Amino acid sequence: MVTVSSNETKKIQVHFVPYGTENKPKGEVIYRDPNHPAHTWSGKGRKPLWLQSYLDQGRDLSEFLVPKRRRRKKTDE
């Protein structure tokens, strides 16, 4: 936090927040908005408003699933 004062007697407090720390998705992305790819949800906690509005319009939750990536299995040679 930095306190800035000018010629006047007012003091302004400025808080610096590192870029991307507040809106960073937590956990693996399971659902994604096809119209706005930055809108994601891990499936934990409350449904985000963007997803709830689609569901209220009668769309199905499975429409927003992100396909799982294929993972390589380690083999002992």
C-alpha cells in the first residue's frame, strides 16, 4: 500500500495488486463459455452468472464441458 499526498491536505491510498491474481481460475477448467472463452468454471462452488443464464434459457450443462486431454501413460521399458 502506498499513501500519496498532494499539495492539498487529502491523502489517497493506492493498493497494488499483481496482475492476474484476483481472477485467476482455481482448479482445472471443466466448463467454458463458447462465446467468451475467458469465462470458465471448475465445477466447484456456485455456478457463475454466465453459466446460470444459459441454463435458465433451457440449455444443458453438458454443452459447456471442456473435453479432457488425453494423457500419456508412463510405461516401463
